[in-house]
Amino acid sequence: MDVRQGFMIEHDGDYRPALAAAADAGFDHVELNMEKRFSRDAVDPGAVGAAADAHGLDVVAHLDTARESRPSGRAGIA
């Protein structure tokens, strides 16, 4: 089994330099923190995918599990 390495991107601002840095450092993928910067209402999935493809990177999503586990999409205490 091959081990693939990546790192999480969660900072505000332009994500494209982080994709370039990941590719330059030899990482296989980036993990987008959807609890913060990459929430569904703040990101264009097509643009992120195209940018990752341009650098030969795969993308993994770190989901907001409290929000994603609720049918209504609202975070809260179970």
C-alpha cells in the first residue's frame, strides 16, 4: 500500500498559492477545511477542482460533521 501525503488548507484569502506550494513540495493532495474557509457557501467547487488539477493534486474535504450530520444543515447539540 502506498501512503499519500497532503496538508490542510484553512486560511482566509486566496487558496491558489497554497496549491502551488503543495505541488512544489511533492504532496499528493490538499485537504480543504470546510468548517472554516471552504464552507459550502464560500467556495466554488469547480474553480477549486480546476486549480487542483492544474497542479496535479487530489482534493479531500474536511467536513463540518456537526452541520453535515443534520438533515436541516443546522449545527447544534444532538
